[in-house]
Amino acid sequence: MPNKLSNAEIIQQLTDQNTQKVKLAITDIDGILRGKMISFDKFKSIAEKGFGFCNVVFGWDAADVAYDNVQVTGWHTGYPDSTAVIDLQTFRKVPWENDVPFFLADFRDEKGNDLPVCPRSLLRKIAKQANDAGYIPYCSQEFEWFNLINNVDELYENKFRDLKPMTHGMFGYSVLRSSQKSGFFNDLFDLLQKFDVPIEGLHTETGPGVYEAAIVYSEILEAADRAVLFKSGAKQIANQHGLIATFMAKFNENLPGCSGHVHQSLWSTEKKQNLFYDKKSKTGISALMENYIAGQLHCLPYILPMFAPTVNSYKRLVEGAWAPTTLTWAIDNRTTALRALPSSATATRLETRVVGSDSNPYLAMAACLASGLYGVKNKLKLKTPATIGNGYADLRNGTLPKNLWDATQNMKESPIAKELFGEAFVDHFTATREWEWRQFSKVVTDWELKRYLEII
């Protein structure tokens, strides 16, 4: 966690510093930060008891269009406030906004229990299940994303055509390309460090204007907080450099997609040992890690929208584009859905490669952990052998759903998904994904116009 101060000490520190205002934020179902600035006096009055935040944040989509198919809120409820409770241990200062104090919050229902549709609350619930079973889950998310020239007025005028990358050429791992925008590159590393979102590594990836960042490993809730704040922070820092940072899974059909791989391991609460490592095993993989991998493979077809939540997500999950398409696992193989990395007692981990950069980190990590724990709880055997070579050609265990609609129907009808996350969450989340598909399906695209307008 970024702070070792008690809640009372945090408030006292801000009081002593004559703080005038505080920034608060929550994440919606799409992982978008929604928030407000409030006076410090107001903050002190709500720091312990929480505050009212319009529950429309769970009743509209990424474009602020109200859903017509959810029960949690809507015109039928009048969009009342829900209680958001500040997690004071998320305290940070935003270095690119004059060090304004910043906190994350999540939601409770009218009885004070976690709101079932709140992504951060869901992850906290799954993390507690792990803790109660004697495990400390550690995670990290790494992101690839494209940086484009910020000509946003032109983009709106031209309907988001003619996107211009920050740099040209492919140039993965290029020292030259990172030096050409060194101010932005170094600001990302340095400012996010000051924001308590420490980056382990930052480099260019294959594609014009694309970077990849790996965030430092931490306990799972903190890891998800860091991932959410990384995406928002990268966008804000990019804007100050005249750029647009996009975490779309696939912004151009001719270029690679953008991943949001999740690295994870389980540690013992008593001995503080990595339970995924077994030095006596030929592979270094423990029996518990095998159970965990088996759980993810078993559950993956029924929880895919939590890893690939948009219509665009499935443009990334195509053969030969560094993203998986099959239900496979292997040791250090980047063509499979799950990549086991049994390197040492401290570093052995599982990388879930299905996850896109457009994912909501809270939901992606909740899905990773819950499905892995399902395998541990049920002692699932890893019956599918490790893939050798090309994972795209390994069809022994089947393939991933091809689009958001099919993936959502799998999840909607799945008893496993409801067992893992609760019926209330699954009903709401799948309804929002059906809505997303409907919005896409009714649009006449440029592709259709070019293909049919003249000739048909």
C-alpha cells in the first residue's frame, strides 16, 4: 500500500498542511474513473461515514448514454445517490495537478454491505475469500497503448478518421523512438512514481507510437488501484504533452492490438512463501499452481467479457497478433492464453494473456483470482498438457468465443459465473455488455458504406 499512516494520521497531515480541496474518484463498470473535487471541510465531514454519489455511474455506458435494460438503477428508480465510502489508505497526491490530495472510494448498499455491481467492491470480496483460505494474492497488470497526436478537434470534425501516431514505424524496444519523445517518456515514469503508481519497466512496443509499461507487483487490491490510476494518469500526462493515450484493444486493423496482461501468484499468509513454486517439481510449478491454472482454463469461456469487455476487444483476439485465441497454457509461451513462468521462489507466477488493455482492472483481476481459486477449491487437475510451439494451432481444448455477444451469452447462462461473482453482478454486467453489442449492431459503419453503397 502507498501509505503506512493510520486514517487519523492522514487526515491530521492534510489539516496541518492547510489543505483546501481534495479529489475523489470511483470506477464505473467500464473501469472509467468518475469523480469530483470537494472542499477539505466537506472531506473531513464524510471521511469516515461516506458520501452520496449518483448511482447513474452504474446506469450508463462509456458515452454517458443511459442503459434501458438494467435493474440496479434507471428512469424507474429516479437515479438516486448511493453511498460511496472513501478508502483513506488510497491517499495519494496528484503531481501534475499541484499535488492535490486524491482518494479512491467504492460503494455500499442501504444496509452498509458492498454494492454487488461495484467493481472495486467485487475485487475486495474475492480477495477476502483468498485471505480466508490462507492465501495472499499478489498481482500486477502490464499495459500496451498507442499515443496519438492530440488533434481532438479534427477528430470530432472528421468522425475520428486520420489518426496520427506520435512516432512512425514499428520499432519495438527502440531506444531511439523513446528518446524522440523523451520528455513524455520520462514524465510517465517519474510522475507516476510520485503518484504511488511505480513502474517496473517502460519501453516502446511494436507499432507506431506504442509503449508498454509493467507496474510493480503488489497485493491484489493495491495492484488494481495502481492499474486504474495508471490508465487515467497516462492519459492526463499525455494530454499535457499534446498527445492522446488510447487503451483501445485494437485501434487499427493493420497494427497489433494492446494487451493488459495480468501477472499473479498466491502466497501463504503464515510463512509468506510463494505457493506457486515447488523446487522439487521438474517444472518448478507446484500442485496448487496447477489447480489454479486448471481453474482458469475451465472458467475462461464463461468469464471472458471481464477480460475482453468491448466489441473492439475481439478484434485483438485474432490469430498471429500476439493475443490468444485458444484455451491453452504453456511454460513461457506467448501464443497461449495462460503463460506459466516458474522461474524462482520469489518470481514464479502466472500471466493471463487474454486480458486486453481496455479491461476494467478490478474486474480482470477479480476474474483471474476467482477462477484460479475455483480450481484450487475443487482440486481441478491440469488435464490439458502444456502447449509446445504454436498455441494458435492447439485446438485440443477448444477456442475462445469470437465476439462480445457470444461471450456475454456464455457468461449470462453460466452457473459458474454466478457462483464466482454472485447473480446480481452477473445479471447487471452481462446486461451492460448486451447493451454495448446492441449499440454497435445498429450503426452503419464506414466499411459497409465503402463495400455496398455504390455496387449493391
